[in-house]
Amino acid sequence: MTCQPDLIFDIGSHKGEDTDFYLKKAFKVVAFEANPKLIAHCKTRFADAIADRRLRIVEGAIAPEAAGERIVFYANLQASVWGTIGASWAERNRTLGTQSVRVEVERVDIVEAFRTYGVPFYLKIDIEGADCVVLEGLRQLEGRPRYISIEAEKVDFARLVAELRRSGVPFRVRHFESKIDFAGLRENVIVNCTGYGAKAIMNDNNLIARRGHLVVLKKTLHKQFYFFSGGCWNGRIMYVFCRQNDIVVGGTVQRGNESEAVTESDRAVFERILSNAQAMFDGRVVDCVTA
Ligand SMILES: Cc1cc2nc3c(=O)[nH]c(=O)nc-3n(C[C@H](O)[C@H](O)[C@H](O)COP(=O)(O)OP(=O)(O)OC[C@H]3O[C@@H](n4cnc5c(N)ncnc54)[C@H](O)[C@@H]3O)c2cc1C
């Protein structure tokens, strides 16, 4: 089954924002959506394209076969883009201050859909926690889309790697001594994302190191998602980022310092950054010192 050059799958079509763009680019579109209200909206919005058979809307929730033929879909009342079949995702959305209603919908078998409509040139997947069901489905086919766009939990790199590995994406760890090593690669597209390492590989002396100090704290409550930057009122350095699994406190920049070693003077900087954060959150901003 080869990919059809004029076909796009819009999986998780929401209000048709992407579908509209694809149709205007003269592609045929198969749009997948589970939320009955959004489906009704798109049927009205794209009545002409549906009548012309340029757009087909597949109604229901993509889920694995084991989930049964009727699926509970959590339609989000405040953020319609957060509709999901995942109970844990609905719970996450609740902790972020939104409410969902449970709607029972038909299950859509994605492998059957590929067999019915064909393998698209471009496959967009954005279905809140069920994205990998589509990737798993692809593995049962011989043909592959030319391009895939998928939403991943980029905030959690380990989970992203695990998802990609499960979907058959190989990871090879390699060290590149110089750009001559690139010539030995079989791949015909190379993204050079070696960061500061590019200085040595590309012999680029215009690249200047900027070294900083970070203190990583344990996140004690799921609701810690604040962000603070700009230092204390007197301009002393410190920022706080709440990330998915931890809290990062930092703010120093040492231009031209490329050392990876942690020295005693670095330890003193870590202490100062931390005590600045404590002083600020205690309301003692005058106690902050220059890190
Ligand atoms: C302390 C600090 C705080 C920062 N805070 C922020 C922030 O708050 N917000 C923000 O947006 N940015 C921040 N940055 C900048 C941000 O981290 C970088 O811009 C970003 O990580 C660059 O991503 P990258 O993928 O290009 O490179 P990197 O994340 O540097 O990844 C490069 C990778 O290439 C590998 N590599 C290097 N040489 C070779 C080689 N020869 N062969 C094979 N592999 C190699 C390295 O091991 C590394 O894994 C901060 C940086 C620092 C140091």
C-alpha cells in the first residue's frame, strides 16, 4: 500500500483549523474526531468540501481493539482541545482547573481506516494521550506516510524516548570526532544538533560558551507550576521554573567558561542561588545577594 500523494489524515481535527489549511492547499482530507459537538461544527463549516468528496469526517474515538466497540470520551468543557479517552489525562485536566463530561462514542479502528482510505502523504496526529495507538497501527501496514506530525509529551524526555522505541524508532549513540564522520552516515538528512559540541566538530571558533548553575529541587505538589524570573527587586540573579517532574532554580551566566567540572566556588554559587530563592519566597528580598 503506497502513500497517496494528494491525501492528508487530520487525526484529532478539533474545529477544523488544520483541515481548512490542508483543503486550501488542494489536498483531500480524512478528518478524525470523537467529540460530537466538534463533529457537528465541522459538518457545517466544511459542507461544500464534504459534498465535493474532498473531505470525509470519521466519527468516533481511535482506541486499541481491547478497549471494546464503545469508548468513553472525556469532552473538556473549558478547553475543547483537551478531549481525551485517557482517564488519567482527564484527571490531569481536572487538576489544571477544567471539567470534562463523559460521552460514549464508537471506537474507530485506525488500521481499518488506513485500509479503507489509503496511506496518506501527510499524517497529523494530535489525540491527547492516544497518539501512539495510531503509530502502533502503522506498524501493521507495509506503506508509510511521507511525513508524520505527532504530539508528544516533550516535557518528559524519557517517556518520549520510550514511546518512540516502542514504535520501532532506533536510537544509536555515537561520538562524532569531526564533520568527516558525517560522510559515513547512510541517512540523507542530518540535523546537526550537537550544541556546544559543534564548536569542535565544525571548527567554529565564533561559538562562545555560556555556562550556568542550576539547582534541581524535588516537586512536592502536582500544582506547582509557577515561573519566576528577573531576580529580586535589587536586580540580583535568580529564576525558578517548575517543570513536569522537578523545580529548577538558576540564573547565573558565565560567558566564555566551558568547564564541566564542579568546583568549591561553584558550590558556593549553588548555595547563594538557593538562599536567594528562599529569601524571596519568604518575602525577605533585601537578603538576596549577587550570585
Ligand atoms: C545553565 C543553563 C540554563 C539554561 N536555561 C535555559 C532556559 O531557561 N530556557 C531556555 O530556553 N534555554 C536555556 N538554556 C539553553 C538551552 O539549554 C540550550 O539552548 C539548549 O539545550 C540547546 O539545545 P541543543 O539540542 O541545540 O543542544 P544541547 O542540549 O546542548 O545538546 C547537544 C547534544 O549533542 C551531544 N554532542 C556534543 N558533541 C558531540 C559529538 N562530538 N558527538 C556526538 N554528540 C555530541 C551532547 O552530548 C548533547 O547531548 C540554558 C542553558 C544552560 C547551560
